[in-house]
Amino acid sequence: MGALSNILAFDYKKFSKEIIPAFVEGETSELVKSEIQIRNIAMLELGETSLVNYENLSSVMRLFNKDLTQCLYGKYFAADAANIYQTTMTNRYPNKGCWAYEDLAFLFESLVIRHCVKYFLSVGKVYRLENIIESIDPRAQTLIDKWDQGSNIWSHGSGGFAEGIAGWIDEQEVKELYSLFTYIKETRDFLPPNEAALNSIKGLLEICVNENLGLLYGNDLQLNLTPPFQYWLILKLDRLENENWNGYPTFRTEIVRDYR
């Protein structure tokens, strides 16, 4: 049932101070240039000869708001070395050599995960965080909604349903949500009661409060974990610098909390 739901604790300061500016600078920034190279090497190894170099990325990023949660054209844009095109569902790549939002979503996802994530938690195959937890407190529910779907521009649809990054909350929002956890409960009308899911989410929130981290939510996020994960384990991630799985980062894992 559904896409694999991933919750990642990540370094929000690094994300906001380094990753976002790198994307705004475009394909010439060192962080973005390195990620493009890693992805294209992987694509060549997989037999793909049509590579994406993200020409004109800096112009495309002007379509986004400053925290990269919204885009003027939504998901319907494409670009080449000189132009940006507003597209439709049936006209995603108007010219030969264009790249589009789908390409950018994969690049963004892999770069954020490679440089910012610290902990990993999977709570099953549920599509949406709202299918696991909810709150009667309006502010807590607002934070859950933002964490779950606040930046849905980055989800992609090349291989399933609602894959990719769905949303995130920063360190201060994490602390606020943790302080309101008394008002958070399992979403009873969707899944059978599952204390492991609820407790593991609370445990990850606690870690984030202690280490001043943000939280990111998505489905079927592209990262490789060794050894493989199990549900309701909080895993500390140690990136293996020179190992990439189909272009995506690989991490060695350490179990820090077990809610099975």
C-alpha cells in the first residue's frame, strides 16, 4: 500500500545558508556543479546517453520564492541554455535540449540529502504524514501540514505516486511541535492504532530539539542505506563519501533508537 514514507532529520541551517544559495547561483556553483557531475556519471554507467547539464538554472530559480517552497509556474516549466518556457501537461519539453521540473526535483533531492541529513526514520507506506498523526490543536496541525506538504513542488511522478520531497519544518518549528506533542495523536480513521509509529516520531522530534535540527518528509526518497532499514528504527547516518547508488548518496547506518 503506497509509497515508502521517509522522515529525515536535517541540518536546516546548512540547507538555508548553503544549499539554497547554491541553487540560486545556478549550475556554476560548486555544490550544484558537483551534484550534476555525480548524477551524469551515474547515468552514463546506467547506459543513459541523454545527460542533463541544467543550463540556465540561475534563471529558473528566479521563478521560486526565497525558501524554495513555491514556483511561479508550479511544475510546468522547462528551460534550455537561453530560455525558460511555461509548459502544459502535454508539452513538458518544448525544444530539443530542454530540461524540466522533474530533472530539477531529482537534483534538489539528492543534493539536500547528501549534504544535510543526519537521521532517518521510516514509518511504513502511507503516502502522507497526515495519515499517521493529527492534532486537535490548530498550531500543531498547521506545523504537521507544513512538514507534510509545505513544499510539494519537489515531489516527482516518474515512477509512482507522490514520490520525492513533500515538505519540511525548521529548527524552531520542530521545537514548537515537540512542545505541543501532548495534543498529537494517531490518525485512527486511516490505519490501525500503531504506538510504534507515534513513539518513533516523538523520539525523532526529541533528537532534533536536542541537536537543533529541522525535519523533512517525503516518499521513496533517493538514498541508499547500509545495512537496510526497518520500520520504527531511528538511524544515525554516516555518509560514505565515495559511494553513490545510481547517483544518489550512500550512508552507513547506526541504530540509535528502536521502537519495534
